[in-house]
Amino acid sequence: MYDLNLSAEQIEFRDTVREFAEKEIRPAAIHPDRLQGYAPRLLSVQLEQASAMGLRALTLSESAGGAGADTLTASIVLTEVAAGDAVIAAVLAQTSVLAQALFDGAMSAAQRARYQPAFIADGNFHLAFANAVPAVDAEWCYHRSASAVQPALNARRDANGDWLLAGRIDQVTNAPLAKLFAVALAVDGATLTVLIPRDAPGLAVHEPEQRPVWHHGVCGDLEFRDCRVPVENKLAHNCSDQTPAAALQRSAINLGIARAAYEAALAHAQLKVQGARRIVEHEGVGLLLSECLVRLEAARSLLWQSAWAVDHADATANRSLPDLPLVELTGVFVAEAAQEVVERAAEVFGAMGILRDMPLFHYVHEAQVFLHAGRGVTAAKLGIAEAIDGYRRSAAPAVA
């Protein structure tokens, strides 16, 4: 039965993280000194505190040392973190997703024995995924087969079975922080995933210059110069950071950004007096705030429904939920709703809404990042259209 009554544990998770985000993260995140420029610095102290709370291993199983949160719980928690700061939320989400994928599934027993204890013990041990087999731009092949793609890395096999990698992968999430990388390769027409420690000879991590950023979290570029990957570093099973659960976590972060903008606008409207009345009592401002709340609640409901469906694989089979691409629907709706919320929230602030040292400027920018991230919402809508028509695209062949 489709049910969204939260458990006592989920409510405790939510309330604890909300209090932490409101008291520890948000004051530092919206400080005017941090907001100068287009790339607010990472709040390292608050990130370490969040890691100490178990959020770095949020979805990792309890038997592996994590919190064992399901998709719904993770979505709730990351919404709260993102309402404090989207950068911290994005870093934690990426590490948590990969920790579950690697330690709970893709690694061999020997690989887990080698890396898992260090990951659990070190609060600064983050993970990153680098895809050297990029997906084809599906927005340019609606209802058509995908084109061949060119591998981003040159991977050749040495005589002893090791791989030698040469090339570059740009904009890798968590790269500046990661101590272990999972890298997907195209070799001899097949895809495989290997583990590469940060200190591997031939691997260099480059942090991007300070410029307007179109991503969340922290990103960097990986350069491989005949980087040797031992055969024992090949994962037993391929993994990815593009799972349904990961996509919903990104939507949860987007929702948190929109909620932070709404809460800031509401607080401002209840405080500012104009025409002998608080501006929240003005009809125009009241309409803006109510429109924000309508969109927030609709987005939250769809996010929770989709997360529940991921956690209950039989929900479609038993007709509790419709057989629809709910994850994709959620991504599109939340992205568009969040954009509308932050723009209306900025209107409540009037001219102050465009000042760079005020949080609304950055909330608008962060919501726009989600609106255009990956393939963008237009391409995502085309993917939904293909799904409801029953179209299935064959995988794009790799170019050797």
C-alpha cells in the first residue's frame, strides 16, 4: 500500500538535520563575506561536522558502517541539508551514493577490505565517479538511435594485464576532495569500472579557476598521464552515480534550495514595514508567497512519492503507483518549480533580491543550475515522451 507516514526514525533524522542546518550551516552559508563572487567557498568545518553525524555514509548499509537510510529518508535529509547550503549537500550526496554503490555492491571482498575501513574511519574520505564513456546527447536524437560516442580516455592493456590510461576528464564532482575515484572505461567495445586512489602515479587533479560555476558541490578535472591501474582494481560489477536514487537526491537538493529561498522571503516579508503595514499584509506579496508554497508542497509530494516507489519495487506491479517514469517526472517538475519559487522569492525582496551579497541572488543561480544541468529539462521531457510511447533506444556504440 502506498503510504507516506514517516517513521519515528525518519522524523528524528529530519528534525536533527534541520536543527543542525539552521544553526550551524545556514548562518555561515549566507554570510555576506562568503557570498561575494560567483563561487562561494566550501564550508569545510560544517562539512566535517555533517560527516561526523553520519551523513557522508547516509545510504551505506549499517553492516558496512553507514546509516542505512533508504531513498525516501535520504531525500528528506538532503532537502534539509540543502536548505542550509547546496554545496555541502551535493558533496555529501555524491559520496553517500558512491559509498553504497561501491561498498555494498560493486567491490570484491578484497577491495572492500582494502578501502572500507579507511573510508569509515576518515571523515574527510570522499568519493568521486569519473565517466570516460559519456552518454550520447539524447536531445539531438529524439525517437532515433543514439550515435557512436568517443571515449574520453585512451585505455590500453599492458602485457601484465594492467591498464594504462591517458587523457582527461573534466568537471568531475567531488574531485578536489576525493581520496578514491571510480572511473568508467570503454575497452574493446565493453565498459568496465576501475578504482584509482588519489595518490596513484600518473593521476593529477586540477581544481578549476574561480569563475561563474554551473554545477553544485565542488568539481575538478582529472588528467591521466600513463596512469597504471592494476588488474585487481577492476570492480567486480560496474557502478554509476546516475542511478534513480541519485537522481532523486539531486532533486531533493534542488527542493532544499527553493525552500531556503521561500523561508528567506517569508521572514523578510514579516519584518519589513511599508505603508504602515508589514509587506506580508500586502496582497501582491501575499500572492507571491502563496504561489511559492503551492509549488514547494507539490514538488515535495512528487519527490516523496518517487522516492517511496524506488524503495518499493513492487509498487508499480501491484498498481499502487502508475507505471510512469516517476524519477524523470520528478526531476523536471522540481527543477521548474524551484526556478519559479526562487524568482518569486526574489521579487519579495525587491531591489535587494539582485544584490550579490544577499542570499537570493545565489538561490536564483543555484536553481538555474539544476534547470540546465545534465541534458536539461527540455531533453528530459523528450525522454519522458519516449517512455510514455514505449520507445526504447538502443545503447550507443563506443568508438575504439
